[in-house]
Amino acid sequence: MAEQNLPGEYENPYKFNAKELDTETELYYYGARYYNPRLSVWYGVDPLAVYNPIMETEFYGDGQHNGGVYFWGNLNPYIYTYQNPINFVDPNGKQSYFQSRLDSQGKRSMTFINSYESDNQKLNSTQVVAVFGKDNKFLKYEIGQTAVAAVQQEFGRHYNKPHLDTPSAGEAIGYVAEKAWESNEVRPVLLAPIEAAGIGTLVGFLKMATTVRLGTNLTKSQLKSISSLENQIYTHQAKLDEYIKNPMKFDNKGFLKNAPNDEVKQKIIQSRINHLKQEIKTFQNNIKKIRNE
Amino acid sequence: MNNNMKISVDEIQKITLQLLSRLKESKGDEIELANDYYWEISDEELYKPYEEPKNITMGQLSDDIKEIRRLISSDDAIVYDLKRLAVILRAISIENETAF
């Protein structure tokens, strides 16, 4: 998935799955390996396919990591996320680690864990990392600052191209963050119905999870308020842009159409724009108040 | 503290239900609003009786209805939504002065 920028657009090197695109090779750098978005293959084999007890803690040959050599997906060390980028993610170029389980409604969900198992490994700023303790209990998510920026960038991109229907890394990251918030004990992350949640929600949750990571004093209810307010900001921003583009679309009762003259009509439109801007400002101020800023 | 400025949420809830039930008896389950745009004084100026408001913007009832309808299937309600509800109730009141 090579991304094209429109003239004048900010050139963000972090594109597909928030990984850095190397402009010379047009490959994505994933930490452990490069990924070719056109051929959907990795350059270099999966490090876990090669026995290396110093650099890696798992080896497919020993049946480790999703069943190791006994699972078909591990037999081809070049494929990306077991050919299923919707359900699995690959945050670092090693194979995705996943678990399938039934939820309370009997629905099967896929959960992912990447290869990080302790705090010892350094968080790449583009990554969302699930951290598990020695007892295999979920400890926390760590979200790199660039990942936050990438999500915001994704939001901007989607926003300008509402018909883009491929679930993006930004959305996936947001979803991870949402689940991180919802669940402190299970290995979460259902990445399937990504489109179901609005991108605004996802960004909100991501920020929330980031705040959690930073050890905030805010209560769960305050964080929820912030998330709701952020959703409101994003939906209102979208509404404002839609309105500016075509105010007549929102002229439900024909007041604009039947305005006595153009001056009055323009006054209504401008006042409406000011109102939406004011609403956004109110939401932003409310967030600041909750955060005590 | 002035007791005239205190109201319990229970009281608001009771009177709201009472008024809405009267409205339903009189106008039926669905009410169509005739107006859409309305002038709104900014929050900062609304309660400053010594100063004449300058920042007047324009709200839209259709937008308020759309926003609060969204809340039925979402848990994203914020306190601001009370304001939307208030302007909708005000419009119903203005447009149905003699309903009950």
C-alpha cells in the first residue's frame, strides 16, 4: 500500500501501519525488517525463524510463538500478518502473537500480543506495545509519541478522503488503545470491526490510553468525559467543514433559500459557522478544565 | 445561600416527566418543529445583565435534534447535551403555546 501525497500536503514518513517509509527503497521499516507494500512481503526472514538465543527469546523450531513450526503461518517467514492484516498486526516485524477466544456473547475474537514480554525492550516511538509480566498477565500498553502523531495524521487523511475504506494503522492503534482502557486483565484487541468505530472515537481512546500510561490522576469518569468531548470535537469539526462546503445541504426548512436577500442569507451562514466554532471551543475548554490546565 | 437558586435533580426530573406527559396527551407522540435557526448568546455573555451581548451566533434545531438522537445509541452524552435538550424544549414551548 504505497501512499500518494497530494501537492502541498505535509509529507509524513510514517504511513502504512505508522511505519516509516524509506523514500529511496519505497519499503517500510519495521524495526526487525523492511516490508514491501506492493508485493506484501518482508525483506529478510522473520528473525524468529532463525535460532538466535541471544537476540530472541522464541524460536519456531521449538514450537514457540503461535505453535512455531506446527502452524502453517510460521512456515513462510516472508508473509505479513499470516495473510490477514485485519485480524493481526505486526508491530515490530516479528510474527504477530495471537490468541483466539470466545467472548461473553460466544463470539470468537482474535487477540494479539507482540513479542514484547517485559519492560526491558525499548519502545519504538511509532509503536503501540502490549506489555506482559512474567506471569503472562497483561500489564499495560505503551504508546509511542509518533504513534499518536500518526493516528492524528491518519485522522486527517481519512477526513479528507472519507471514501477510503481500508482500515488504517491509525484505526487499529486506536482500537488497541480502546481495548487497553476497557480491559486491564485479559489480552484484548479485536481488530476486526475497525470501521465500526469512528476515527474520532479511536483518537480519543488513544489519547486516553496515553494519559493512562503517563500515570494521570484523572478518574475513569473524567477520562470518559474527555473522550466524549474529544469525540464531539471531531464530529463537530467534520460538521463545520461540511457546512462551510455546502450550507444549503443543511437548510432543512428553506430559511436560507427563502432569505429576503443575499446579505441576510450570508449573515445566517456566518452566524451558523461561528456557532459551530464556538461549540468546538467550548468542548476544548471543557477538556482543559477537566485536566486542570 | 439563597434557596430560590437551588433545585434538586429529582424535582427537575419529576416536572420534566409531568410536562412531557401532558404534552403527549395533547399533541401526540410526535411533534414537528416549524423553526430551525435560532439566535444564541454566547455562554460568557448570557449571564452578564450589565453588558449587552455582542457575540451572537446561530444555532440550528435540526442539528440539535440530530445530536441528541445520536445519544440514544451511544454513551457519549456530555453535559453540553442538556443545552441542546433545553433549546428543543424551548422551541416546543414557543411553537405550542396553548397545548395545555
